[in-house]
Amino acid sequence: MDSRTLAALANFGVRADALHSKPLHPFMRQRFDLLITLYSQPDSESECLPQAGNYMAWHFADPDAEDAVHAGAFAHCLQQLNERIKMLLLILTRRH
């Protein structure tokens, strides 16, 4: 993992020592109620994703992109992700 990601997680209070990337293939035969992608994907790549009842694509500026690299880019991306998760949970709990 990128050291800037680890630093942003640590500053956010998340223990990252056991985190690691996981390939998608172990999940291909599972069905999910909701699948959220964090990147823009062409329709041709959607067949590479596990089955889900609902799909969401959350677009964030790449904190590693040349025009986004600054001290707080990774922390800012993490903050945006946290805000979207909180909003999603709020919406889902109000539905039920």
C-alpha cells in the first residue's frame, strides 16, 4: 500500500497494519445487495464485477494524480469517502 494512504488512515484513527489489497476473483460467485466501485469503469468491464442487486459508482479525484498530489490529497479523499459512507448509511437506515 502507498505510504500516503497508510498515513491518512493512521491520522483518521484507522489501524492499517492488517489491511491489504484483495483480488476480485474470490468474490465472483457471491451475490451482493450493493456493490460500490470507486472508479469510473466502461460498461465492458462491468462483467468483471461480482453480481449485485444494485451498483453505485463513486467518483473521486485520484489523490495520486499529478494535479492532485499535495500533502492533504490522500486525507481529503479519505474524508470524502467517509462522508459518502455516512450519507449512504443514513439513507439506508431511513428506508428500513
